Amino acid sequence: MSEDQSAALTYSSYLALDEILGAQRPRSDEHDEMLFIVIHQVYELWFKQLLHELEHLQYRMEKVDTAHSVRTLRRALTILKVVVAQIDVLETMTPRQFTSFRVRLDAASGFQSGQFRELEAVLGRRDERMLKPYAKGSRFRERISAAMSRRSLFDSFLHYLAGSGYDVPAEHLNRDLSKEWAESEDIQRVLVQVYADDAGPSTVADLLVDLDEGMQEWRYRHVKMVERTIGRKPGTGGSPGVAYLQTTLFQPMFPDLWAVRSQL
């Protein structure tokens, strides 16, 4: 950067505050709509950062870099705690306060969050229905589709274990990445050895369990927040609302890491 460019850079311009602070555009005069917009915009920023961290985590794991994998996982977990804690702020809004501007949302719905769908794909979800809200050729559709066709976080973990000297069966390392991971007794036997060794890979495994638990906590808190706000009514944009959200609860992303607990 030249000296002239450096002198021109300010806190506001570096952070693009004009764009960020001008991005809240309520569609009503209701006081509480601003909170609703800000909270969801902040969610999207944290989702962006989580995707950034998980991409780095996969790179580090596949390089068999335990130290940096642990650090990156701990950062992702801390971000996830902040994401969950934001629900406390949203829950200060009463049902009547939300109803006062809800009609202005038209077809907009949290189900349309492309970044959250991409995050689910990175964590292992393989479901073509995730693509339906996005037009062919759109940025989000392409990113979600790409995430569903490459290694998931758990696949990268298996390559990390293989690189760490564990006997991970080749068919799991070279599996069809477009298919959702299915619980495997072979992998659980490997994990039993990982935990018996009680070294760096067991720390990474436990942090992945923490990440899985954190995502399940997010889903539960989100469901209860929606239920206390709109009850059993359909969600915004005609989405299924609580009825659908409840079906996503208590479904682990890394089932083998939970199943192996019974064998330790």
C-alpha cells in the first residue's frame, strides 16, 4: 500500500461502515423491526466467518496439523456460542411486537439463508432439497452444490486420522462424497483406538463433538425462540415453522463420535 493510500484509510472506510450501517432498511415504522434486521444481519456475518474458519480447519486437518486444527476448532466453537447467545436478545421481542411488522416480510424467510445451507453442507448434509429456494446459476445455489460435492468436515477428519497413522479403511477415504455419511462400525473401531491413545487426535475428536453439540444447541434454542414468538403458526414466507424445525432436533452431524461413547 502506498503512503497516500495508507493516509487515506480510516476506521470507517476500512470497515466499510457506510455500507454496513446503511444496510438496515425497515419496511415499517415499528420500533422492533430494527432489532429483527440487525440480529439476522449479524447472524449472516457470523455464518460467513464460520464458513471461513471451517474451510481453514479442513485444510489444517488434511495437512495433519493438530495444533492449528485445535486452535481453529476452538475459535469456531467460541463463535458458535456467540451465535446461540444472540437468541437471548431476539427473545426480548414479544409475539405482539413481532406481529406488528411480520406482514412486511412478505416471502422472506430464514429458510432462504444460503450461508446456513452451505454451512450444513460443509458439516455433512447432502440433500438436494436445500437447493430449491435458489435459482439455477445463482451464487448461493452454486456454493451449496459445490459444498455437497466435496469433502465434508468429517471426511477431512478421516483423512486427518489416516495421516496420523490410524488404519482408516480406504473405502471410507475414497467414498462417494455426494452421499451423506452413514454411521460405520469400522470407523468406530478406529475411534476407540484414537481415544485409547489419548493424544492430539482425541482432542480434535472431542472438539468436533463440542461443535456437533453446539449446532444441536443452536437448533434447539432457535426452535424454542420461534415457538415462543409465533407458536404453531406457519413461518414467514409460508415456511413450515416450528413443525419442521422440530424434525431437525437431536440429529448429530458426526454420529460415530457419539456412538463410540458406549464403547469407551
